[in-house]
Amino acid sequence: MRAFIVTLLFFFAPVILMFALRHLALLLRIWLAWRRNRAANEHVIDITPARPSPASRGFIAVAIIVGVICAALVWMRLGDESGPPGAYVPAHIDAQGHVIPGQYQKP
């Protein structure tokens, strides 16, 4: 168990370290660019998006109807016992060493 944990540590630690260094370098570059840009520009441009509107009643009704239809179809399918007739024989190897794929045998 100890060998497995050490193996995982030495496999994942460099990967995590590389991602961390990559993101730290990226964050440092963004921070430096932001400082440079803030010193150069004193103008503020508001890009706040408009307030989102709630979903319409028609959309909510259609979503509920589709959900009820899907639930009813699943409920009917769960109660359905019809399936292929016979018994399933899984894949096996015959006496000559050939692979016989799995199939349904008729009763």
C-alpha cells in the first residue's frame, strides 16, 4: 500500500505543481498588466449586463409538461415486462477454442 501511495504522489505531485506554477505565472502577468493599465487609464467604462428577466410562464409550463411526459414514459417502461423470449447465454469458448458470442436462445 505504501508503494502505491508513493507512486501516486510522485505521479500527481509534478503535474499539480506544473499547473500551479502555470496559473501563478498567469496570475502574476494579469496583475502586472492590470497595474500598468490602471496607472495609464483613469476612465471607468461600465460594462455591467442588464438585469436578467425571469423565465416566461410559457417556458415554465412547457418544461413541466415535458418533465411529466418523460416521467410517465419511464414509469410505463419500468412496469413493462416484455423482453426477448428465451434465456440469455453469455459469451463462452467452445471445445475447439472458438469464441461464441452471447445470444438469446429460444425456449
